Amino acid sequence: MRSRVSIIQRISALGSIPHLVVLLGATVAAWGLLPQEQAWWALAVGPAIYLLISLPLRLIVTSCQRRGARYLSCGDLVEAIDAFKESYAFFNRRKWLDRCRHLLLLSASRTGYREKALCSIGFCYEQYGNVDKAEGYYQRALDEFPGSIVATISLDVLRERMKRRR
């Protein structure tokens, strides 16, 4: 059973700068290293170098988060919750990595992986029908990340639904 869950990612303009620096730097380096008659290849080599750097970083370091998203899209909520909890624990032990994700993981997302994991766990519990645990995880996300738009909206929607059912 595949789920039709929409995932919205907010992008940070400042978080995009490291992407551009790596992309342009790789292109300029390729331009300088290639023979003059083949310098136009730098336009292909630069982006290829960028992909060789950024993809493994994100694929390896965020594997639990991506695994949770895959389980969620297949409707396997129990496995998704476990994967998101594993992701949260990984980034909670390495808060510096989550804070510096723009530079170290070339992630342009405004939302950190710990915040995403907590909100995703809340969402899974909500889909599972465990409203109390869902509310607890959304609240935990708000406690740890007071400006969390996703947690705020999710908690508001959940509480509104609970009011209507009463």
C-alpha cells in the first residue's frame, strides 16, 4: 500500500550558498585543469564533481531519515517510526552535524534533521491513530525547536481534529 503523503521542504537561501560555492569552485577548477581546447568540458565536469561530493554525503549520513520516508510512503508506519527514531538519535548525538548541515552535508533545507525526525514520528503516530503519542512528539519538536512551523501547524491541526471528534 503506497501512501500519498506530500512532503514539503523549505529551502534556506543562505543554505544554498555552499551548493553554489562547491558547484562554481568545481567548475572553475575543472576549467583551469583542462587543456584550453577542452575547457568547455568544465561545464559538465564541475556539476559532476559537485554530485560526486554531495550525493554520497547525503546518502550515507541521512540514510535512516530516507529509510523512514520510504517506509512511510509504503505505509509501514512501525518501521518508519523506528527509522525516524534512529535518525533522531544519530543527529542528537551529533548536534553539530545537524547545525552545520548546510556546509557539511550540502543541505539547503531550513529544517534540521532532528526536527524533521520528531515531526515525522508525530505524523506516523497520527496516521497510526495514536493521537496522544503524535501530540507528544509534535510538542517535543516545539520544545526543542520553538520556531518550528511544521510542528506548530501539525499540532494545531491535530488538536482541531480532536476537538471536532468530541
